[in-house]
Amino acid sequence: MRFGIFDQLEQPGDVPWHELYRHRLDLLARAEEAGVWAWHKSEHHLIPLDAAPSINVFLAAAIERTSRIRICSLVHLLPFYHPIRLAEELCMLDQLSQGRLEIGFGKGISAPEHLLWGLDPDEAVAKTDESLELILAAMQTTGNFSFEGEFFSFADVPIEFEPYQKPYPPLWRPGQLDTAAEMGVRTMAAGPLAAVAASASRYSELLRDDGIGRHHPPMIGGLRRLVVAPTDAEADEIGRRTWVAFSEHLTRLFRRYELIPPNDPTLGGDYDKAKHFEAVVVGSPQTIREHCEQFAAEAGTDYFVGVFAWGDLTAYEVTRSFDLFAEHVIAPLATS
């Protein structure tokens, strides 16, 4: 299998921001050394779910701290950007990494974040589609660039940038399986193992090789929040505690607006339900290895993506969890 890490870079509590950033970069370096294939960073705003909302700043730091691991946004929230500026910055990141950048795109699932930024959530889908079209066109342009759309209009803009990967880096569209397959771009699946397998099967069935993702091999990953500890009992105790914090972080803005998160990944804050549906997997190294071996045999994909830093997990708990996973799972099971 290949292994990845998904990171929302949650603020676990009263951790000084500079210490949080430094610890996460240290974890990223450990992941590269352990043979992790890619690191995926989400984007959220005005919420403890994301202590690094300026995603490109942190991606740049991650790129400079590493040399092999692929660096992927999951996702850039396109309605929050001026598309020409974002195209410039994505090209910079791809050049800085010498072709290790992967780009996730989406509108964002949190209407409250849009509202607090003064954006219209009802325009988010159309604006995302137009921004993506514009960004990819600009990345492939040499010379002057013109574009006419509903939200953006440019005439003879001189393009002075280009990505390292041609015509543009690999693209990811999580949360929209059918759309991702029809676009031929990469995606992520969650839920019970059977659901991941069903998603992988449907993705393969619907996958088109003439979409915008045709320049890079397709891929679907299976996502799991993890807690690895020396014993099953300790891992379960930590998981139950940190699920409460994760649920509070994710739902804080939704509760402010008396809304329910779409496809609520916290399952209403119900830890036992989350374990049942494998939204979180906790246990000793042996338990987690057995889960990953079953994933490899039954998931229909060879890409396992773990979330190691989430909720209110301490730096020690995160580092121990990842180190145990690296030693007992990645080392014996990973492929290049």
C-alpha cells in the first residue's frame, strides 16, 4: 500500500501557535522519513478546526521542510480567492517543490465561513466552476490571457508564470465522487470499509480519461482518523476524549448559525457510532495493522490516508501515534 496523511491542523487547545506550527512541520518531516507518499492539508477559516487558514503559506513551509513527499491541498476553497492570484501562487508552489504539488479544489462545505467572509453561499458552486476553468487556462497560457465569465473578466493579461508540472499539477475533488470520476481527477472516500470499496468501484466505473485530470493517473484514497497507543484500552480512552473536541471544533460555526453540517463527519459527536462506521479507528499497533491489512485486501484501493493530529490530541500523543503506525504498519506494508 501507499500511505498518506490528511491534516486539518486543528488548534487542540491553548497551544502557542508557533509551537503548533513547528510540531506539525516536525511531524511532516517524520512522515517523509517513514515513507509516507503524500500529505494533504485542508482549508477552513475562523474556526479552531484550522489553525493555518492561509493554506499557501503553510504549504510553502511544508515544501521547504521536505524533499520527497508530495504536498497536496485538500482543498483550496476557490470562492475565497482571486483566481489569477491563486494561479500565480500555485505555480510558485509547484516550482518551489519541483513538481511535488497536488491541487485539491472545491467550494467548501461550511456556509457560515462564506457568510462571515461576505460571500454568497448560493454562488459558491458556479464561482468554483468558473474559477477552476480560469486557473487551469491561465496555467496553460503563454503570453496574453483573456477570459470572459459570469464572475471574472480579463482582457490581454500578460502571463509571466508557469507550473513545474505540465500542463498543471494533479487535481483532487473530494466529497463529489461522481464529479471527480467524470472529470478524471483524484478523490477521497470515507466510511466503513465496504463503503470505501463501493466508492472505489463506482469511481472506476465512471472514470473518464478525457477529463481535466487525464494528464495524471487517477487515484482514490480511503480516509481514517486514527489513534494508535500501546494498548487497545488506552487508544479507546484517548479516542473517546478527543472525539468530543473534534466535534466541537467542526460544528462551532454551524451551531452559531443553528445549522447542521452536511454529511456531518462527527456523526453528531457520537464516538461509538463513529467507531462502528470506521470514521475513527483506534487500537494497539497490532489492531491497527490488522485493520490496514484488511483495507489492503478489500478496499479496492491501495491508498490509505490517516489523520493523526485531530481534536485535542497533545503533541506527545500525536507523535507517539504516528511513530507506532510508522513502525508497525508503514514499514512492513508500504510500497513506493
